[in-house]
Amino acid sequence: AVSTVPDDLSLYNNFRYQLDATLADGQPESGYGMVFYRRNSNNYYVFAVNGLQQWSIWRLEDGQWQELRNLPNDQTWTNSDAVLPPGETNQLTLEAYSGEFNLFVNGISLGQVSDPTAPEAGGLIGMYVASSRTADDAFADARFDNVQLDPLDEFTVPSMAVEQ
């Protein structure tokens, strides 16, 4: 997995972060998306999709990954018709406000996730790519474009269409 932050000087909290992301090449199970609340290389959050048309949200804390939704049977990815296949661009949107996260893919709300342990000071933002753990020739090429970051003065329930 690779996480990168284009600006390592600004901490962000209470924001709306949006970007376009495309899995251009690599194994379909490769994940790609956004990093947020990054404090260092062992402590950050990820909201990502993969080429299998699934999504997930995690926290990396002291180098240990935890899926934030506490899904049954150690499931870490959720299928979604909102996520487009490899080669097509997915618009990811995250609204983060005091440990509450509204998640959207291509304008479709995936719902809200809470983490009461989220850092009050926020953190850095960036991009994330991870290749398959099981492929013989693990490789992922993700492209990012149209990055937007806006402050949030208040937080509301997801306002876009909710996925059924």
C-alpha cells in the first residue's frame, strides 16, 4: 500500500474532500482512494474503492488496520453498484466532521460512519493505492484528478441519493 500527501504542512478537520479516481491498470482487487486525518505513515484513515466494484473505510492505527464499520465475518469490502469497474472514473466524496464521515461514490451516498477516536486536530489529506496481496505479479496503477477540498461549518445527514 502507498499513501501520499501532496502538502505536508496543513492539518485538516471538518472538511469536504472530493476527487476523481481511476484504476487504470492492475489486478481488479487493487484498492485506490483517499487518505485523510493522516498524522504519520502508521496513523491515518482511508476511504477507497476497488476494481471489483466494492468500497471500504479503514483506520490505520500504530500500523494496524481496522475496518470502521465492524462488518461480520471480518469482511472488509462491500459490493456497490455505485462503484464503476476498472478503467472508468469514480468520483469519491468524503465529508468529515468531528469523527463523523459521510461517504459518497459518484453522487450516491454509501451512508455515515462514526469513529469517536478520530483525532480532534484532524490531519493531512492525500491519495491511496494498494495492489493485490494474493496476485503473483501485484501491480496497481491508479490515476487521480479534480481534487477539491472545502471547509465544513456544520454537518448534516447525507444529502445525495442513498444507495439501496
